[in-house]
Amino acid sequence: MRANYNGWFNMNKPVSYELKPTAIKIIGDTAIVLYQYKWKGEKKSDYLKNREFSTYIKQDGKWRLFGSMTSSCDIIPDCPAEFY
């Protein structure tokens, strides 16, 4: 996976981005985070718009990413328009 992501980022390096947290819920040592983001790559004229759902767990006093899921607001359009 790392090789795939590195190849993809080398083809379209981010030049600007914006994050908008929409919900954060912490239950014990688990955090669930939902946010929207948009970013512009050096080879793209428009922003890529996505939403992300991530789960973090706290281990040894540090928050560590447990897993995440991303979906495109362009392909599955249910993101609030005021962000974009």
C-alpha cells in the first residue's frame, strides 16, 4: 500500500488543504472522528472534496490511528455545500 500511495502523491502532491471537523466523540480510550476536507494538488485545477471517518485508540498515553474510511463528496454527494 505504501508504494501505491507514494506513487499517487508523487503524481499529484497537495499544495493546499482545508480540514473541517464535524464530530468528535471520545468514549474511554477510543475516539471517533468525522471530518470533511478538501485539497488541491499541483496537477489538478479543482479541489478534491472528501469526508473521513476515523477511529483512534489511546495506547501508552498517545492517540493512535486504528482505522479510517474515506469517501468522495463528488462521487457520493452528501457533504454540506457550505464547506465547499
